[in-house]
Amino acid sequence: MRHFFVATNPEKDRDSKYTNRIKKYLEEKGCTCQRSPEGWKLDDPLRIPKDTECIIVLGGDGTLLRVARSTHMLQIPLIGINLGTLGYLTDINKEAIYPAMDKLINDDYVIEHRIMLYGKIIRNGEVILRDTALNDIVISRGGHSKMIYLENYVNGHILNKLRADGVIVATPTGSTGYSLSAGGPIIAPDADLLLLTPLAPQSLIDRSVVIKSENGITVKLGHNKGGPFIATVVFDGDTQIEIESGDEVEIKKSKRDTLIAKISDSSFLEVLYTKMNPQALTEVMK
């Protein structure tokens, strides 16, 4: 790789210290490197040069998720540098920046394909929102006090009916996020699967369900005898919209993956152990 773009979360690198170091280092190595403009906000679209071979994302997992969603149509590999304390996607720490850049320059990396979700909200037969997610799409009661009633379908066939705080539809990448906190299983990130995890279900028998990624999922917000339910649909903790009884959320695997440039020799299980084991994490953060 010789052509790079740095996308920086300005809240994580306030004085652009790491951004400027990376840009200078790559240019001294004979590479081209452009960066997100000063004052760039994560919601703003990025103008990526056509010859870019890799997008270096500075921040945390949330930053990488946003950049992935805004650039996945370009199919340019991303690599995340963690400026926070804990990251699954951004697994390069600040001390390893220069060795990581050398590996990219020398083509010493592999590309991981992470499946994404494509979701659309349907009201009275019309699509009112479309968006994508790398981690998950969450349908929940949001700030409302009552449990909601959800009907979940796979390929048009009823899967279950839930009275719960909501349901999480996650990719393998998202299985270590909100879904894990809700009691869902951990899935290897290269698996071609989708995961449905209930949020605080009323029934103890309602548990996570893992299905093949080619299946289509529909979540329908049911009706309440005392009036319509209101719920919130959130894409990767970012884009959100309120829905009401009768609305449907159709979710399927996106036609395009997110490409992640991986330079570490550590396996997913080794990374998982480090992140999940308090003693190992303490050693990493010293």
C-alpha cells in the first residue's frame, strides 16, 4: 500500500498529535496521505481520494463503525487505531502505530471481510428509512416505560413473539457488543451468520437465535390494547428513528462487506481473551 487516508475522531485526538505523526511518517516513507479536515465531525461525509488503498481510523470502535458505514460502498480496507481503553475492531494501540504502518507499506497484512446489515423501516407499505450497520440494528422501547410486543419473522415464517424491552439483530462483529451484554453468544467475526438476541424478555425461554446470513429478518411492532406501542430503531448506536405499532423493520445481509486490514498475528480467540480477562487487560493498559 502506498496511498492512505486518515479519518480521525477529533474528540479522541484533540490536538491532532497522532494524526499528524502518522501523516508525516507515511510521507517520509514515500507514501501519499491525506487526512480528514480540522474540525471534521463524524456525521459529515468524508471525501476520499480515488486512489486511496487504506483508510486509517483514529479513535475507538464507535469511530470505526461510523467510518465503515459511510465508506463501505467504496470497498476500501479500514484499519483502526485505538485511542481509548478497549477495542475489538480498533485493536492497534498507540505504541504500535509505526510498526503497523510499516506492515501496511510492505503489504504484510490480510483482509478480513465483515458482513454488514441492510435495514429498512416500512410504514403503511412505504419505506421511511434505509440504513446499514456493521454491528447491529436494535429495536427497543427506548425511553418509554412499557415493554413492547414484537413479532419476529425469518423468510416470512414466524420465529417468535416477544414481550420484551426489544430485540437486537447483530452481525458476528456485533456479537461482542450490545448483544453480549444482553446475554447473547460470541460469534467469530468471519462467520457468515446473523444473531437475534431479545432484550429483557418477559419469558425465560426466549433466548438468542443464530441463523444463516442469507435469511431475511422482519421485526414487526405489535399492538397494545391500551393504545399503540412506540419503539426506537437504532443502527450501530447512531442513526435512529421512532416507529409505531404496525411498522415493520426488514433486515438482511448487505450486498457489501466492510473490509478490515489485519496486521496482528493474534487470533480472534487471543484477542477475545485479552479483552475479556481483567488481568490480561490490566497488563495491556499499563
